Amino acid sequence: MNHVLDLAGIFVFALSGALQGVRKRLDVVGMAVLAFFTAVGGGIMRDLFIGVPPAAFRDTGYLLVPIAATVVAFFWHSRAERAMPGVLVFDAAGLGLFCAVGTTKALHSGMAPLHAVLLGVCTAVGGGVIRDVLSGEMPTLLYDRQLYALPAMLGATAMAVLYTAGVRGFVATLSSAVLAFTFRILAMRYGWRAPLAWGVRGSV
């Protein structure tokens, strides 16, 4: 079940990367590259930090799902763009799942809880950073101010706390993922933003 949810999250992230390629007028190869690294880039970075072979290169699904997302964006990008409000809900679900799973994998490798939280956040948002860099944009993580990394950090922290307390497995993963998902949905619903430096005014 976790693997199915993982692939679902990968598809949503890959779709956002492929659509970025459409907006940048990239060819199908460029779209596929953005789709792949948006979907699994964070997980690759996490695995490299942990010191294990990246899961993206050991499971065929991690390659086939971004290809499927690229095909969808290539032929039906207009419909996919119109469906983005709904896709963002699934994106929030993927964010929650990835931060929880990433933190768990880091903890299983023997990392301290704080470092595991950082890698959990990296798993959830790293692909988006790679997408923006490859497409010539400043990473939205740095200037968008929409709460994206903070929900991931909240979910990753909850996962680390539960793991340390001996609560592990599906219950811990689901609880942490739902927490991050709920925070992200509320942030989108009510327009919550990260604060600017003290005394600085304006909006992004």
C-alpha cells in the first residue's frame, strides 16, 4: 500500500515538472527530464546523503511513472493545467507522504532525529528545487512565501517524535503525513504566508 501511495505522489510531482517544461517550451526530452527530477530528485538526494543506492534507480516504477506523467502533459497539458487546483490537493498529499517516508528512511539508517527531519524535508521539497534550477527559475522555495517547506518540516518532526517514542509503521507514517497535508491545505485555503524580515513590507 505504501508503495502505491509513493508512486501516486511521484506521478503528481512528475506532472508538475512536465507542465513546467510545457510552459518553458521545452521538447519532450526536456519535459521528461523535469518530470523525473521533480518527482524523485528529493529522494535521490536523501539516499545519497544516507549512503545507499537511490531507490529511483532500483525500482522500474520510479522511471515509468514520470514517463507516464510526461505523456499526459505532452498530449493533454491544457486539460492538466485546468485541473491544477485539484492536482494541488494531491500534491499536498504527496508532500505529506514524502516528508514522513523520507524521515523514516533516514531514521532507519541510524541518523539522529534532527538530521532525519532535515532529510525528510529534503525528500519532500528537493525535487521542486531541482525543477526550478533546471528550468532557469529561482527556486520558488526561496521566494514564493507560500507555506510548503514548513508543512513538510512539521510532518517530518512529528514522524521523528513518534519514531523516537516507539510509534512506528503505518500508523506513524499516516499520522505525520496527514498532519503535513492538513497544514498545507489550510495554508492554501487561507493564504497563509511565511513572514518577511522584520520591518520589510510587501508581498511576493
